[in-house]
Amino acid sequence: MEQSFLIISEYGIHARPATRLVNLAMSFHSDIDLTAMGKTVNLKSIMGLMSLGIYKGETVKVHVTGTDSDKALMAISDFIITEGLGRLA
């Protein structure tokens, strides 16, 4: 399962929301990857996520596979939207 988002936050995905997003991803058993600018990282890795340097206007894709992929994708989507980081692309 996957979903794309357009990053709308003025600061992109910076340290504080990135940490919360990684912690949320780690609460699921599924494998969760995030792709941006042609690079894919494990969303359960803060260093991987921060290495992308995602700024406003970027499109990111979240890809989830595993036993709780439905719940994981829904929770991550809700987080990105409600925190004002992005909107569905």
C-alpha cells in the first residue's frame, strides 16, 4: 500500500515532526519506507529521514507492507495531514 503527499509545511519535515513520525512508524510491525527526490529510506530510521532534507513543495511517497499495513498507512497519513506537514498528492 502506498500514498503520496505534497509537503506544505513552511519548514518541510524538520527534526521535531520527523522524530514523532519515526516513533509512530516504529509502533507498527510493517515495513515502512518513504521515498522523496528519487531516494528511499526506512521511515523507522531518524537518520535516514533527516538525510533526505525534505522541504516545502516536495512530493513524498509512503510505502507500507506487512500485517498491519492498513493501520500504519492510516496513522501516518493522519499524522502528516493533522500536523500540517502535507496534504494528499
